[in-house]
Amino acid sequence: MEAAISAEHVSVDFPLYHGNARSLKKMVFRTVSGRVAPDTKNRVVVQALRDVSFRLRHGDRLGLIGGNGAGKTTLLRTLAGIYEPQAGRVLVRGSLNALLDPNLGMNPELTGRENIMLRGLYSGLTLPAIRQLEDDVAAFAELGEFLDLPVRVYSSGMVVRLGFALATAIRPQVLLMDEWFLAGDATFMEKARVRLEDMVRGADILVLSSHATEVVLSWCTRVIWLDQGRVRADGTAEAVLSEYLGHPVSRPAPAIERA
């Protein structure tokens, strides 16, 4: 099955359940001016996304740019199925992995090995595939005997290793990333960089939200600029980033390797 994403007139609202409080209204209007309105149930809502449409197919590399609160993470979470649009629809074809938080879904009361098993079951893997996943994560994270201890006793660095290894072990057709995340000590960082780049190259479709211009130029062929939840520009990485930054930019060498 060939991977594809279709977003058609997608709108997402976040209700403010205490939206009638005067102090809250003032704070919200200061921070998200123009994006607060009553919905059909007469609740005060923040309009996180408004009428966002695009289509992606095999080989596409899409970057999402914009200021804080522009709607980038909300769009990624909507594509991942975490948020449901109030209007429009999202269709994703192909296996999906969302790198939104490397520690997302880990239970600190369970052992590292048990967390690997849960991740495999959640991803629909067979038992032989889960055993292979366990071997891969154990080898990459290098936690040794700690893999059989509860995650709550891990150091912060050990949690990072396990979380990153788990998040990047399953190779999807559709890869969603919120920032280009790398963490750990210097030795682990280099391993992580190689693993992450290999994962990105292997994905059929990439959607990456990032504030780092060089990352977007290096890995994305198309960019959508989100502004207050709406698409302000959609085009080539060079053209949209030049408009966004207010000065010309060019792609660094070597050029992007497309899947």
C-alpha cells in the first residue's frame, strides 16, 4: 500500500470550559487575539486550526513553520489521530509513527522490557517481531541489567536512551516529527543522529515541524507556513522560508536524499 496523507479543510477548536470568567477572557484575548469565538454549543473556544488543506504522496517531505502557537503541533497531533477535527477530515494511508515526545506512552512503574512489549503490542507487531524489537532497543540503548528494572529507578539519561530507542525502532511509511529531537551524552548523540537520519530517509512521507531553518532546508522539499492556525504560504522550502524570514535562503549541500 502506497503511503498518502489528505487533509481537507481541517479545523480544530479547543473549548475553554471556564471561558465566561472575565480574567480568563482577558488573558486569552491578549495571547490569541482573533482566534477566540463561540462554537455551535455557545462555548468559548480557541480556534487552533482553520481550513487547513494539503495532500502528500510517496516521497514528499513537508516542513511546518511558524511562530509559537501557530498551530504546528496541533496539526501534527491531528494527523496522528490524537485530536479530532471539528470540521474537515484527515486521511492517512500507510503505517505511521509520530515522534512528538520520545517518552510518550512509557509507564514508569513497568520495566524497560515490559515497556518495549507494550509498545510492540500497541503497534500491532507479532511476537517474533516484538522479540526483534526488544533486541534492537536493548542493543541501542545499552541499559544492560537495568532493562529488567522499573523505569522509575532510571536516571534521566537512561530514560532518554530508552525513550529514543523505542521511538525510533519501528520504521513507518509516514513519519511525523515535532522538532528534530536528539538527546543524551555526546557518544549517544552521534548514534542517535545516525539512527534518526536513517529513519527519516526510509520513510515514504515526512512531516516535520521545526524552528531550525537549516533542518527544514536540509530535509524538506515543501513547506507550509502556519499563522494563527491558518495556512499563510505553501510552496518550495526555499520560497516559503525566504518569505517567512524576510531574506533569501538556499538549500545547503549536499541536497536532500529522497526516499
